[in-house]
Amino acid sequence: MTQTIRRSKEDLRQKRTRHLLVQALVALLEEQSFSSLSVVDICQRAMVHRTTFYAHFEDKQALLHYTIESILQEFEISAASPSLSPHDFFLAVAHSALVFLSQHRSLFQVGLGTQDHFGALALESTLSQRMSQHLTQPSFQGILGDLNPEITAHFYASAMASLVYWWVEHNMPVTEEVLVRHLDRFLPGRSVCAEKG
């Protein structure tokens, strides 16, 4: 019983420390570039000792990866009604992703620009997972006809993540509205009314 309580306290302490480090990194990225940041800077902002940092993360890159993964857990697909057409469903997913990205722009600019393009890979994985969750629900089964939900989710997630990567890599040369308008045209199943409007 005592060991369980001690382990629980340690787990809470670890979660709190990681949360402080994530918050510190996100805040610092609003002020300076990732390349100019040091582990000492992050520790000072988080009020965490350097040895504690290294007990949780190998380096600042590992913290960046963890931070992006943690924040992506908050991503939700809005307006995902089972009554939507496939076209409108994927457009809603893209819009949700762009709104989410703009809320965490500094972080994702760093993550998308890393050598391993971790931000793009993480975004693609999350998009694919969230879309699969929706498309495999019974209420959504009519949306795809005989198409496999996982294959469809991976295809659209890859395209969306690639477009977002291009957008960020080129310093966001167009607005979110322009991107969504293009996706509206690219996605199959656009209604005749929408074409005329």
C-alpha cells in the first residue's frame, strides 16, 4: 500500500515536471528561436533543475517532440456530423487542423522545420487517427460507400499534412481561408451549387 502511494506521488511529480517544461518551451518559442534556446533557458523558465530535465528528456529536441505529441492530443475534429457529405467532412477536418495549427503556430513552425520533419509526421499521424475514429463509427459508415476507412483516412491525412508543411515551410504565403478554399475545390464531390457560388 505504501509503495503504491509513493509510486502515485512520483507519477504526479513527473507529470507536473513535464508539464512545467512543456509550458516553458511553448512560452519561450513565442520570444525567441528554437535554435537559440538552451536547456538552461528552458529550466530557468520552468524553475526546474537541469539534472531533473535530463532525468525526463535526452535533450531539447526530445522535449520538442514530447510537446508536439502532447499538444496534438488536444486536437479534435469539429463539425464532424454523420450527416455531412464526404466532401464536407474532409473540409471540416482540414479547417479544424488549420485552426489548431494557427493556435500553436510557433511550436509547429519549429516542429515542421526540424530535420526529421517531426511536426508534419506527428500531424499526419494524428489526423489519420482522428479521421479513422470517426469514419469507422457506425453512424459514419454511409459516408464512404465501399471505401476502407483507414486507407481513406491515411490518404487524406497525408495530403493535408503535406499541404500544411508546404504552408509553414514557405512562411505561410497565403491565408488559412485561401487554403480552405483550394481544398474545397480539390476535394471530390463538390456540389453544383458550390461551383456556381
